[in-house]
Amino acid sequence: MALETFDYPDGTSGAAITGATVLNGGFEVQEGQLTGTATGNRLAFNSQYNGIQTLYVKPKQSSTSNAGIFVRATDADNMISCHFRSSDGVVRIEKKVGGASETVVTSNVDGYGFTTPREIKVSHIDEFIKVYIDGNLEATWEDDSGLTGTLSGVRMDSSHYEADNYKYQSTPFPVANPSTTYVQSGKAISATKLGLLLPVHSQMVADGYAEEFWPYVVNGEDVPNWPSAKYPLIMYSSPDHSANDDSGIYVRVYNSELGAMTDGASWEEWQNVSSRTEFSHINKKTCPIFVDYRYKQTETPTVKIVDGTVYMFYHNNGVYVGPNATQNTNLAVSTNGIDFSTDTAKAISYDPRYEQGDGHTGYARVKDNPITKYPYSHLSNATHGGGRSYTGASDAIYGSNDLRAWDELFVIGRGTHTKITDSAPSGWGVTWIYMIHSVEDMIREGAYWRVTFNLRKDIVGDGVAAPYLTIEVLVDNDFYVVSEPNIIAPLGAAGEFDSQEMQNPTRFTYDGTQYCVYKGFSDDDVSSIGLMQLQEVDYDWQIFRTLADKTSVQSFTSSNYAGLTSNTTITQNGEFVNFTIPANGDEAYVKGQSFTPSSSDVNDFVMTRHAKKSGTNTHGIAGFVDDPENVQNGIVLRWPSDSDGNNLLKLELIVDGEVTSYATRKGIGRTSETNEFYTSRQNYGIRVVPNERYAEVLDGRAVIFQVDTLGVDFTQSMVPAVIFKTDGGAEALSEFESMEVVSYSNAERQVADTTAPVVTNNGPATLTLTVGDTYTPDFSTNEGTLNIDNPVDTGTAGTYTVTATATDAAGNVGSATQTVIVEAAQQVNQPPTANAGPDQSVAAATQFTLDGTGSQDTDGTIIEYRWTQTAGDTVTLNLDDPARPTAKSPSKTTAQRLTFQLVTVDDEGAESSPGTVNIDVAAFAVSEMLKLLDTRQWTVVNDGSVQAFEGRSNREAFRFLVTPSDGIQTTAEGYFLFDQPGVHAVEVISTPTSKISSVDDPYMIRGDVIAARIGDLQTDENGNLTLTFVLYVTDDKDGLVMTAKVIEPYQKASYFRKQG
């Protein structure tokens, strides 16, 4: 830079000023100030096409004439003029080509006073002309003049102004060499819009809400006890911010029996289906299904299902964090997807007294952590800040191991990098920003991660996000964006339901296809839910910042700050480094080690959790400087004092002591703030790309401001430093968690080969052999050398595992296995042998037992005994014990032989040859029958009612149980058989003179039944009919009384006499 101070004797003309040329009018020096002597005065200096010019102008009076700087001039008729007028503070940019002038930009300086000296600065870099008044950007124009001149100088249209200290670009800036953009071929999401799926939930409308927000779909099969066969999907949602403090979570379910999932008529609202049988296990039957009444509002549900527990993250308003009420992320849990109870208040939270932002969290998205550098099971992104230009609408990444306690990892501010925002649709007339939307959608893509962001209008607190659409970008492991975006789907055309917003997209998979629901918003402010079908397609990603070869050049923390140099006291305070700022207003600094920025393609100066800590009027700079004790060159961010007019950090480019200042989008708290405090710890940085002559301001991991570094010389040695002072008259403190310098290369990042060789078992997974067989492993690999560990011994029965491995050039190992079972040789099954036991001799009418227990199976087990009678009167075998069945021998007056055959069956179905056994049954000794029967007890049995009708031959049936029954022929139930050998007759007697006999009535004896015609009997003198049964066997003449009046029990009959 060249500096002209106009330090000449009074009366020196403009033409006499060293290096100056008068293009028009005239100038002279008075008291070291330059003033015009005519009209249309133009004084030129040899300068550069690109540069920065600065001039101090003092109006002598209120004037409608102009004063300022012209650039890119060749003569008085060809130049670009940037000037203001003292009468009203109007600022203009004017192009003059071939003598024809045109005003291209007009603006006004706020609060202008004509007597105040002004610094006018003009930056003319490539196509952009920018005019600053007292450091504030007042006018910008994209140069279309075609002018190529290199003269610049002072414009004074009259003598109403004085000028001093003209600094102009006398040497060219370092040449800017754009970094290579690399192409990484991979995959990206392409969307097909399926249209409007659902209007606003009817219960929301009934509850007074106009907009539905944050649709979130989960698979019913993941929810315990959910009837997913019929209702495979659940959709949660909520109203947007509303004056109704009791907003809550609403639900729909997809009923697969009603039609396709893409048909809105197939989605039923919870209050209409909850009483069905399938949901009898769920208590909550109405919408909203959940309201956290502890706070205002319950909204933005995100669901994560782990080990049978349904975790729902949502956010409330009115949650107290520190002294103030704000919005925070809370947690509710369920075991059925509907009945939720609060679990952890403030699951994701931070205190704005100590951390940047206003305490607002919410809109959480949760994913199992795929990045090993973070020691957590789960990651989440959630809102961080909100509501004001310097704290609103940023995000942060959090980590957790139990979904309940979350640690903040880093902030991701509202990005403005032109490589992203230049892809925004045209015609909206808004400032575009981009923000991370969801870590849930993270997918590995080569050396980076593919993540969903949103591209939207920059808003502050009014809630109107339009325009708003969804994009994908690539980020590195630190979540820095490295690629140009893939716009997943465009906004709808004018008049369509999603012409303004495609907000809150949530992906889900159904029936093997990936879909996405989102909130649509139309031109006429109507909210609805839209549906897209997603597919991965081949895509060439444009990598504009590779951030390869990351190296921590120097890092200073509370556990490692010995390398810091300071002119003040440095102490450790827990996890922070503190340094003291003296009360006398002197600057206190801490600095790192010297390094040369140009030695690396990219250099980051990163401050983590840096705060004033104490001292409201503490202010200063942080960044790269040449000498903290006398900064002449560097690039820094300036912290404002609490008494400054705004909160924004300013980026300062310092060249030979000349400061070019830019207001950034990064702000800090002030004592007057009721949300973010002046003690809040800030996360910020500066990224310098020397070759590109380029710098970026970082808010956490987001680029929020970009600028040409102009003449900053990055080939000289610099140090990272923080330089603070206080205007408060009291000692103050500043603290930080870490100060770090990180370098990268712009080389193409090589994707590490982590793909293992594919080893294939060409045979069955399990192979069964017999001892003596041969075995040859059959494996193959797509790369590397195959090694096979084969322990199989086909001579020994057993189970063996054969393992084949292959190692590729990168050291990745692939493997495959085969299980080999060697079995002993199979022997031919031998049938069992049947042994029916020894022959037996038994008495008539007695129980005998057959015995097959002597049967054998030498190579197995007998599972069945088949007995067949082949000779003699048929008897019934009791097979409760099939190896030893029992039977009762027949009773005949002649002896007989019973023959039985036994066949046994083994556990393989083989049958034995039959074995036989003879049972010789003795003849029944009729002569002994009376003696045998006389020792037994008799019990008469009939149907329970005995009736006799005088003069009628009605029959009543009687049977007699004999106990015990051995040696006597009875039925299987033990009833005496009256037609067996030896029975002569049966009598039934009612009086000494009234009886009936089977001798007279041959039909009276029927097997085990006495069918007596008792109507032929007479009653006794009292009119009673009492029956006595007498049995006559062999040649006995007296008879055996089976029952009588004096022998219990006896049978008494009802007697019915004839009438008339």
C-alpha cells in the first residue's frame, strides 16, 4: 500500500504532489489537507486494477456536491466513482465510460451528520466493487463497465470538502490460484415426487391448529406388540409453534387393508382406530397421544427404538435453563408406541450463561454412531440457539451412550459458502443459508459422509422458512462440508402444495422401497404432508475442499498449554485455560508457536469455548498475526466491547498496519441480553487458503463468511494469538478450552482400501462324510492369496471347521468357513428276537400273564410288542403293559389250550420272527362250583327302579356282581354269567307260595342278566313285594340265596294292583 498524507506547504498544487496527475479541475494543499479549487476535480495516482483505496474526507459544510474515490480509470472520461455527499449522506457508485455517466447504485448512510469526518473505503476485487463508510458496507456493485484502467484517486466536485491520508493499492495482490475441484464418483439420492399425501390432521384442526409439522414415520414391526401385519407404519407429527400451550404429538397409522401406502385414504388417524381389537393393549385412545404438561408446547417428535423400548425425543417451550425459560429437547418412553411417559427432562440442553446460543434446543435427529473417533453409541443433531441474527437457527452435534444423557460435541452454524448457496433456485430474492437436517441419513460415501442438509431462507425468529428445500452434501469426520450439493428434489411450481417449503423430510423404508414424507407449504399458506419415492443413483460429487491430510500443527488446552507465550498470567481452571487482562487498559495476549501459513494449502485457526468470563467491556482480537505486541499484518476476528453498537465479530485483514474490516454473521452475548450472556463460550475460527487468496469465518464447523484476503502476506511467519484488553477499569479474565491450528492439503483424498477380499465356499455350508471317505476343500477368492486351514481327519468321526482366508495388498483379510461332519460307518440294523415266555397251565376263569420281557434287540430298542391269539376260546388281553399283558382264562367243562404269538418291532421298524406260548386251561370243575360260589359276596344291580304290575308279565332286569370273581365266569365288568356250565336254574321268590323259575321261563336267563316277569308274583300280607333271588348249581336241591329280606342288600319292588 502507498500512503499520501498531503504533507506539503500550503498552496502546493495537485500537479506538484509526488506521483499525482490532475485529470480534471484543480487541487491545492492547505494545512496538510487536500481541497478542490474548481468543479469536477479529479486527482489520479498509479494504482492497480484490483485493490483497496482509503480516504479520510471532512465536509466543510452541508453540500450537494460529492467527494470520494475513483478506480479503474484511464482518464477523466473513463472511471468508476464511489462517493457520498454531505447534505444527506447519499452514497453512490457511478460508472463513466466514454464520457457518459450512469449511477448504478444508490444508498444512504444511517444517522449521517455532515460535520463528521468520514473514512471512505473502496474495495475493487475482480467483478465486485464495494463501498464502506466508517467500516460499514454501504454499497455493492458487480462491475459490468468493461473498464481496464489502473489509475485511482480522489474525487472532489467542489471546494466544500477536505481530504487526508489517501491509501491506495500500489502493488498487485498475490495471484489467486483456485484449488482443484475433484470429482468423486459414488451414489446420491434422487427423488420422485408422488404428490400430496395428507392434509392437516383433522384433530389438529379441531384443536385450533392451522399447520402440521415434523411428520415422522416408523415401521410398526419395530414397535413391541404392534399389529404390524395390518398396520405396518406409524406416523407421528405435531403442530408448529402456536399460542396454544398444550400442543402435543398426533398419530396416524397406515392400514394396509385399505389400499396402497401412497394413497392418503389408507392412512387412518389414531382417534378413529384406537378402539379396535388390535389396539386393546393400548390405553391412550385420543389425539394428541402425548402432551408434556410441565411446559408449554410439545412438538417435533423423533422416534428411536432400542431393545423393545420406544424413545421419543420432542421439545417444549418454557423450560428453565439457568435463569431463563427457553425451548429444550426432552425424552419420553413407551413399550407400545402410543402410551408414552416422560423420562428425562432436558435430555439435550445447555446453559446460555456458559455456552454460545440462547439455550434453545429441539428438532433432534438420532442415529447409532458410525464415526469411531467419537466415543459414543449414539449421535444426534439438534437446534442450537435460535431467535436472533447471531444466535438463531444453528445446530450442534451431541453424543450419548444411553439416549438420556447427551454431551455437546460441537456447533454447526448457518452456512453461507457460495459453493452451496449458488445452487439455490433463482428468483427468490432472499439470503440463502444451509443447515444440517439429519444425522439419521448419514451414509458413508468414499472418504466422506453423505448427510442431509436443508437449503433455506435465512430467518430470524419469525418462523417463516420459505423457501426451504432439501439437499445432500458430503462432510468429513468433523462435519465440515466439502462438496457442492445434490438437490434431492426441487420446490413445487407456483400453485402446487409444496411451492414454498419442502420442510422436515423424514426417510423410511416400506416393502423394500425408500420413501420420504415432508411438510409442504403452498403459496396461499396451506400446510400439508407430501410424499417422495427415493432411490440411489450414480452421481459425480464435486469436491471443492478436500481437507485431506489433516494435521494438528499446534494445540493448547488446560492439560497442554506449556507452549503458550504470554505477557500476562496464564492459569489452569479445570478444563479451561485462563489468562488475566489488566485493569489499566493494556493489551494482554497469549500466543502459540510461529509458523508459515503458506506452507500448507489450508490453515484453520480454531477457538473452542472461548469466553470473556469476566469484564463486560473486554474486547480484542483472535487469529493469525505477525507480532502480538505490534500487529502490522494478519487476519483476525475482533470481539466487540459490550458498549459497542452491535454484537457481531468483525473479520479484519491487516496489511502494513492498515485494517480492512468486515462485519461477519458471528455474534456474541452482551450484558443487556436476557438469553445469550456476555460470558457465553464461543466456538469460532478462521480458515485461510493462501493459494486461493481466500479466507472463511467458521461458526463451529460451518463457513458463515467468505472474503478475499487481498494483500495479506501469508509467506511471512505468523503466530496464533488472542489479544484482549478491557475498558472497564477492573481486572478481567478470558478463558478457552482449546486454541488450535490445523492444516490440510487440497490434494485429492485417497479413500483407504477397507474392502476385504471375498472368499467363497463353493460347497455346502455343512458337509457330512462317513469314516473312510475322502475330502478336498473347495474355496475361491476374488483377490489375494488363498490359505486354507483344513483340520479334517476322515479316519476319525467328529465335527471339523475348515477356514479359508485371503489377504489383499492393503492387508484386508476375508474369510469363509465350511463345517465338515465325519460320521462312523453305518451298520445294518438287526431285527429283534421275540420271546413269548414259557408255556403255562392255569385254572379256568383265572387271570394269567403273558411275558415277552425275554425278547431282545442287540443293536437298538424294542418299541412295540404285537400279541396275537392263534388258538382257543378268544380272550381279551389287557395291554397296559404291552410286554406283560394279562387276560382271564375261559371257563369250560372241558380243558383247552390257548396259543399266543408275539412279534416285536425295534426303533428302526424291523420286525422279529414270531414267538409262541401255550396256556393250558383246566376244565371247570362243576362239582366244586357250589362250594366256590358260597364263599363270594353278591351285589344286585338294576336300573334303579323295580315295578310290578299285577297280572301283567312285565320284565325287570337284574345283574349280580361277584366279589372276588376268580375261578368263576364273569363279564369283564365282573357280572356273573348265568348261562355258564353248572348253573341249573334261578328262582325269584316274593312269598312262600309265590315264585317264578327259569325252569318254567327259559328266557329268564340271558347271559349276565336275570330278566324276571315279576308281575306274576304276589305281595306279602302287608302289600309289599320283596324279592329273593336263589341260584341252583350242579345237582344242589336247596339253592344258593343271592339276596333276601334278611340279607342285605335286597330288592324291594313297587307293586301296582289292578283296578275294578
